[in-house]
Amino acid sequence: MNKDEILDELKVVENNLNIKLSNKYKQFLSEEVKDTDAYEIQTSQADTVYLYNYKDLLERNETYTIQDIEPDYLLIGQDGDLGYFINVKNNSEQVYSLDLGALGSLDMDEEAQDIYKLKA
């Protein structure tokens, strides 16, 4: 798929979840992740994070009922049970993390100013 087709698919995700994705995140998905099945990055803490492609965003967020528990956030990747999120209500580029078992009960930790800075 080319960049424009991926951006069109991301519009479908936005419409289905009634959210707005940040421009940097959409750019990252359409230019870096593309339709790769397994896109992994190393963080500055040497953690390996699996970032979802556009095809997996809806399914992963539905599986973990993210919008029911944390409606302002979108799950964008995982490192085991640690979920990585972006805020979809305040147009922020920041990336957050939280143990998926603690959703709704703990505040999220700030991980990076944007998706590009999450990479080591």
C-alpha cells in the first residue's frame, strides 16, 4: 500500500472510533510502519516495543476495550503487558505507557514527546 492509501485507512479508524489522530502519528504509520506485520523499535531504555500497523489498530483497541476504559487514549503498541498509548482528545503528540492490567486505575507514564522520539 502506498502512503495515501494508508492515510485513507487511518481516516476509517478515526471515523470508527470517533477520534482524531495526530499528524506526526499518521505520518509515522504511513511512512515508517506502512503495512509491515511486525514493526519493532528499541526505546532509549532498551525496551523493545511492537507498534501496530494501521490494520491492527481497531482490533487491538477493541480486544482490550480501550475506548470503554480510557476513551481519551488509543493503544498504539505493546511491550508484553505494557501498553503504549497516544491521547486522541487533546491533539498531543506525546506517547504514554501503562500496564494493560491497570487501565482505568492508574495514571499513564509519559514515555516520549512524540512517536519519533520513542525510538532510541
